[in-house]
Amino acid sequence: MALGRKRKSESVSAAGETETPSKRVAKGSASTPATPATPATGEKRGRGRPRKYPVGSTPVRPEGPKRGRGRPPKAATGTATPKAKATPTSNTPGSSSRGRGRPKKSPGASDSTPAADGNTDQNTGRSYWLMKAEPESRIEKGKDVKFSIDDLRAAKEPEPWDGVRNPVARKHMQSMKKGDLAFFYHSNCKIPGIAGVMEIVQEHSPDESAFDPSHPYYDEKSKREDPKWFVVHVEFRRKFDELITLQQLKSHSSAKAPLENLQMLKQGRLSVSAVTPSQWDFIMSLVKEGDKTGSADDSSKENEPGKENESAKEDEGAEKTAEAAE
């Protein structure tokens, strides 16, 4: 056998290696090759959404107004007329035209203001108030801030009502007029309540305690050229034999009760609050019978100058009459 001659099997395998392998055909599709679907228009279909109109045809514009981008208009009319802004006819919460944001408060009475009838007597022009002080000792920055109705009665001069650091209370003090009456309320004690009556004898002026760094109620933001806080000067008028306690006041504060809208009960932390004439008269009616030395208006006359001298003269006359009889 010649050495250069190849076997038949070797030549067949070498020829098979040079040929391109045929593709596998899926079962059931050998007779019909897969072709892309062609739409009815005759156009070859590619990827993506099919054409709405055939190739070469002109798109037909739909009837009606031309639609642009964005939300369509509410009324598809020929000419759009700008709509005028609706002006609300009422500020009541029940009005139909409500805008965005928090609704407006009703014009009724708020917690920061007295009741609807106000705190001024229309007949006398006098206003009524309630002012709080602490009758028991409490040390603040090394000083005792105690002040009771007995301390006011012992004062030889009108007492400045200082230390008020609340904007609503400050507004009340700026509204006070000479001759107004105020309840003296004992606060921050075992039994809080109304202890008596005092009178406003001098209208508001700058609070000097706010300028003193050593004072418990010093405020560095209050300047003499631009004072932030104020005082009124008050004088003692009367002390009740028995305290009108906070519990008594609360017992008359239910719905439809005389003290339902008493500002002191609505805003317990307010040191100066307004009292309406009707509330004042009702609270004065709670004073015990043995302590009723006069009406609310008569209480301002108890400490008028000359009253003590007149009573002293009457006592002297009675003594002389008794001596002559002996």
C-alpha cells in the first residue's frame, strides 16, 4: 500500500468539516418559512405602532376645534370668554365659593377678645377687668414676687401693676381708662379666686421693671426709647369677707350659664382679662350678704378723700353728746 494515499473515511470527514452546518428548523414549520405579517395596506410591517393612514394617503383632519397639548377645555365653544372672578357675598363659613387654603374665621367673638357685648358699660362708659397676682411667697431671681390684696390695701400710693409679659394682657392694659374697675384675683395658690375690687387710677405707662436686669421680669428687648411692656396704677377699693373661688366661677360656666364666655375661664393663663358688665354684676351677686357694703359702682367711693375725716368728726360729736348727758 502506498504511503501517500488517504483513507476514504478520512477524506469524507475533512470535507464535512469545510461545509457550513445547516440551521435547525422548528417542528411543524419546515414546509412554510416564517415571514413577517403584512397589513392590508400592502405595506411591509416593521416594528412599533402601525400607521394610522396608508403610505401616500393624506391624513383627514377631524371635525371640531383643533386640539392642542394638555388638558382639553371644559366647554368646546367657538370663542372662549374669560371668566370673571366670583366675589363672595358673605364671609360666613357656609358660603358656596370656597377658595384654596384655610377658610377664614367667622367674624364672631374669639378667645382673645371679650364677649360680643364688650366689657364697657354703655351707660357709664366704665370698663371691667380681672387681674391676677400671687398672694403666696415665691422667690424669683432672689426677690419675692408675692402681692396680695392686703398688700394693695396697705400701700400708701397707687400701686403700679408690673410684670405683665403677655401680648393680649398688654393690649388690655393699654385699653384701660381711669375709673375702670377690676377684680383682684389670687392666683397660683392653694385656693385661687377673686379676693376683692380695685380701681384704675392712672392709665398705662412704660413698665420700669422690664429695664432692670436684676428684676425677675426683666426683658432685654424692651428699650426706654421703644418700650415693649406697660403698667397701670391701681388703688384698693374693697376686700370680700369670703373668697369667690375658682370652683364657684366654673360652676356657672356651662352652656347658657352667666359665665359661659368669661375670658378668664377660657384662657386660664391670661393674667389680665376682660369682664363684661353682665358678668361683673353676676359675680358681684355671688358676694355673701354680710359683705355687700354697696354695688359695683359704689365700691369705688369707699376710699374717697375726706370720707375718713367725716366719720371721725361724727365719732367726736357722739362722744361730746355722751359727756354732756353725764
